[in-house]
Amino acid sequence: MANTRWADIFNHLQQAGYDVYPPGVKEGKCTQRYIVVKDAGISEAASVSSNLALYDVMLYVPKHSYSTLEAWKNEVQSVMDGLFPMIRPTHFVSTSFYDETVEAWMVSVQYQNVQKKVRA
């Protein structure tokens, strides 16, 4: 796996013992909780010399496990604190939703990484 911030997040969560996937890899019905880490693009930072790279950490639990979602989200956020200051949460507020395609509840937490702009 390449040495990228996405890989840092993926590896950090995997080393913490979570079942982690890139987008589009996990198939089938959700039978146990898992995490999908997605590159969410670049946002212009207020600084002229920086951009914000965004990453979504999407948490899935089986349809009958909704009551565990908030506590698990808090747990994963605490684990992600181990990547601070390299990665930090954004102010994006997400709500949970039911994903019928995998029969799971999902909530995401968005993180950012400040990067120098590449000049052409």
C-alpha cells in the first residue's frame, strides 16, 4: 500500500483491530461491523499555500445493531485521535442512515489533512 495519508488512516484503524476496507471492496450483507475509508477529495484552505485533503471514515453495523452505532463511533473517534495533529476531524456533522444494499446502518466521520499546494 502506498505511503499516503489515506493509507495512514487505513493502517491505523487496521492495527487497532478493526475490519477495514477501501471503497467498493466489501461485498454482501453486513453481518458484523466494519469500516470503509474513502478519499473525499481536496478543499481549498483559507491559506494561499495550503489545501485540505478530506477523508471519510464510514462506520457500518448490521441492521439490528443500530443501538451500538453511537458508542462505536465515539470509540473509533478516540482511536483516530492517535493520528493528531497529522489528521484531525472536520466540523462536518453527519447523521446515520440505513443502507438497504448491505442491510446496515452507516455513519461517517470526516477528517482533514493540511497539505502544501503543488505549484505547476
